[in-house]
Amino acid sequence: MAQRTTIHLRSECKPLEYRSAVTPTAVKSLIEHGYVVNVERSPARIFKDEEFEAVGATLVPEGSWPDAPESHLILGLKELPEEESPLKHTHIQFAHCYKQQSGWQQVLRRFPRGGGTLYDLEFLTDPNGRRVAAFGSSAGYCGAALALLAWSHRLLHPSEPLPSVSAYPNESALISTLNSSLSAALGRCGKGAIQLCHNAGIPDSDIMKWDMAETARGGPFDEIVDSDVFVNCVYLGDEPIPPFVTKEQLARAGKQRRLSVVCDVSCDPTSPNNPVRIYDTWTSFSQPTVDVRFEEDKEEEGGDEGGPLSVIAIDHLPSLLPREASEDFCRDLLPSLLLLDRRHEAPVWVGAEKLFREKVKTLDE
């Protein structure tokens, strides 16, 4: 009798990460299809441990994955702690090491050193090359929400940065906070300023919707400087992208600059391909914004002549709505997970392993 495939869902170690790679509903489906699912206990995960136990998963101690049998598949979302210890398992996660991000060699090298394999969730594709699952929609949604919160906060408290934010239990709670914030800042106009969500919206006349056609001519673009809020949702690939906006451009605009908040959903400040080249660090839910500094900033309160400019660069934005984000992502990922017992022949996993082997060959000796 063939050995059943065991999936080990690890607890996320990234601070303020509440999402889960699989939901209790998905775990139930995996078990019904013959998989064994072990779930690490987690104090932060949006789904309670008991929800997984109720559908047949076995609860195991938090952080126990390194001691799991080598045949177990380790499933997670965000990157592992920055260590140098070899990895012996097959890991399924977002590793952020295939596009030469900062420290990518240290991250990737751990797998061949331990005989392990990486199936990077960002690069799971179908036969047509389309990603099978992504958090893009959730990231854009949450990024736009934070950008509008930061914008309204800037109007109400010009000299204060946006305070810490935390995950919302559901979309309705986020919308309620957003409506309250915008209404306080803009009165009746604020109620017409939200088309971020299904039940509230900014009028189309106030939204500049750009895609590849609009950016094909190459930046930087003055239209961004002339907007109040800029949400960058471009996917960073292997090719450089001309800058959408630059510090020099913003400084030249001076008092004519309307732009006061940028949310870089792509959020890769160390990438040479980043088209939003006005900041160089990540932000977090505890410190959501960082101000752009100009050489000509004045010492006195008020900064440069164009007023403060805040950047949001949080690399796990969907965790602002962890339940909905996890459910949407897992709904798309589940069909591929159900093929893990045939991963050596299923195209989605064969392709992921092939890419891993190719990336390992690019490591320095």
C-alpha cells in the first residue's frame, strides 16, 4: 500500500502575519483525498487551532517542522527566519529569492546544502504560464485602504505619521474604519471618495486607472505628481522598468506637488527593477509609513515646499484582512495542492522544481 503524503502546515514566524496557506475547509478536502495534514499550533493565525482539529488535522507543536520526517512537505506562506542552517525538507512558500532580492543567495543556498527543495508559491504556474494562485487582488485592496487612511490622517494631523494598524476581523470592519476616517477628514465629500470597496467608492472621474498601455511610453510621469494618492500595483519581473516617479521630479514640483501618499504594493525597494525609486526601506503594520526625504528639506517644521510625502511599503499587506485573503488564495491553490501526491508528474510541480534547479545553478560557488 502506497504511503500517504503528509503535509505539515507550519506556524508563520513573521511578526503580525495572520494569514494561512490553507484554510480548515481546504484541509478537510485534502484529508478526504487521502492526505495526512499536520498543523502546527499558532497563537496568531486567523483560524483557530480547533478549526483544523475539527476537520481531522493533527495538531503539532509550534515550530516543530525542522524535526518532522524528511518525507513531510512543509507548507507555509512567508519566508523562514534568516539563518544559515541547511534545509532538508521540501518547502512550499514565498521565499523571495528568485529575483536577486537582498540576501537571496543566503536564502536559496540553504536548500541544496541540506538536500531540500523549494516550490516557490510565487512561481507556481499552469501550462499557459499563468500563476495558479496569488495575493495580488488582496494586496491591492489592502494597499489602497491603507493609502486612503494615510491620506486622510495626513489631512487631519499634518505633522504626525500614521499610527500603527492591525489586522481587521473582516472586510466590513475595515470599510467602517475607512468611512469614518475619510468622513472626518473631508466631510460630505469624503463619503464619495471611496470606491475602494464593494459598498463604497471613489467616483470614476477621480480615479486615474493606468495599465501597461498608459505606462508604455516610459516614465517618470507627471500625472503621478499631480495625484493625491498613488497606489503602485505593478508586478516586478526580471526586466527593468523605467521609473514611474523620482525624487528629483518630486523636488522640482515643489509647492505644485499634490502627491502626499504612495503605497507601493509591489514593495521591493532593493530590487533594481523597482519603478518607484523614492524610498529604500520597508515599513510595517507597527510603523506603516516612512517619509520621503529631499536634499532641500528645511530644518523647520513643514519640510520641503511641497509638504510631507509618505510611503507605505509593507510586504504582507493582505494580512490586514487575513481571513478573506487566506480564503481567496487557498481557493485557487487547492487544486494544485491536491496534486502533491503526483508532484513528480503534475506540470505545476514539475515546473516549480525545474525552476528551483535552474535558480540553484546561478548561485556563486
